[in-house]
Amino acid sequence: MTTRRSFIKTTSLASAALFIKPGSMHFKNSYIGLQLYTVRDAMGKDPAGTLAKVASIGYNSVEGATYTGTENFYGMVAKSFAALLKQNGLIMPSSHYRLGEDKENGKDVMGTILHDWDKAVDDAKAVGVKYMVCAWLSPAERGNIDHYKLLAERLNKGGETCKKAGIQLCYHNHDFEFTEDNGQLPYDILLKNTDKDLVKFELDLYWVTRAGHNPTALFNANPGRFPLWHVKDMDNTPKKAFTEVGNGVIDFKTIFKSADKAGLKYFFVEQDITPGDPFISITKSIDYIKKNLI
């Protein structure tokens, strides 16, 4: 029997369906994230005020950028930072980490994949992080193809530790992983030599495009391995500079149609350099995303 309540509910759902934008069903997650590196100066001065401002603009998730064993989360221990996120209605499903081959002042950097990773994983779990991401390799950490094979082994080992805590390890690219070495791409080495269950990838759409590769082709060749994306645009100039999402040449609408194939769970706006106030730039980006992508 159809009650008045069930009729209203059914009618409301049907009406809402009429307003779903084409392509929005390709990504069902309601979170719009921001990589906090974009507002790094503000986070360094006033983490609480910055997170409140990020939330007021409309972002409901963030990705961390500074964790080490001494820095913790923007100078806060896991419990305090988790409370601050909750206070602002934010989640942090992902956070960036270093490999740890480099030393600082002759000492190992703790809270990295190679040094005291167990503590980093415990802290991540306490904050609610679901994805721990190897964020960047310094020039000294890159090396040749054999060194990338060693990196793959290290990522597998780090991924095992993450898995025990219910966390997924990922690797975030720049463009140097797409520079050939003896006819091979370091990025392909990482894809082929890491366990697909232990190590997944955060695809930076700007860097992969700048390197001349097609994100959709990567998704098709490696389905389900890209649960995280950096949504970052490239301007239409010879410099190929960072710009606000929707203000450049990257075809996000087409890329988002492959979200299911990629295995996308969360994405994060990132703009390493902004022409002025970064809060103005991230506002422009989220406005475009809401209107055009989800």
C-alpha cells in the first residue's frame, strides 16, 4: 500500500534525479577535498583558522601535507588534530608522507616509510586517515630503473604495515616518473612491481598531463589502482603553469567519466602556486567543480 509518506519520498527522489548533471553519476562520493599544501603558509601560521576558512568555502575533506615524527599534524598530536577537524566538519581521509632516504642535518627523518613507519601508521589511524601517500621523491631518491625497483619493494613492505592497520598505501606522481630510462618508464616499473592490493596510486592529473600521458589510458590499463586524484589544472601558456580548476586546458569532464574504472574514492584540489590569495583560487576551483564535475 502506498502511504502519503512513501509517495512523497518516491516523488522527491524522482524529482531530484531530474537535476543530476550529466556525468555526475560517474563519481558518487559527496566529498570535495583540498590538499592543504595549497594553503601551506596559512596552515603554518594558524591551522585552526585556516581549516575553518577552508570549510566555510565549501570543502568537506582535506589531505595532509606535513607529517613527520616530530612535526606530527601541523604541530598537533593526532588526538588534538582529529578534534580540530571534527570541530570544522572536516575529514582527512588521506595524508602525505616522505620516503625517508634523505637525511636532515645528518639524521634520519622519523615518521617516514623507512623510519618509524609504525608510529606514523598509528597516528594516521587515530586521525581517521584511510590512505597514506608517498608524496614525492627528492632528486637523490630517484636514481635509475633499478632504484625504482628497490622503491617498489619498499612500498610493498610499507603497504603491508598499512594494511594491518586497515589503511591503504599509495604513491603520488610528479612528471619525473614519466622520463624514460633505457626505454622504460619509472612509473611503469612502480605499477608492475608493486602488489596491486598493497600499493595503489594517487594520480596527479596536472603532472601526468604535463608529462604527455593520458590519465584515461592509465585507468584503462590499470583498473582500480587509482583511488585518489589530485585535481589540478594547467594554463594555456608555454610555461604550462598551475591554475584554478576549469581555468586551464585539462579536460576534467572526460577524465571524471572514467572515475569508476580508476577506482576513484577521493579527490583533492591542489594548486602549488597561486597568482595571489590562495583562498580566492580554491574558491574558483570548487565553484567550477560543483557546477561541472559532481
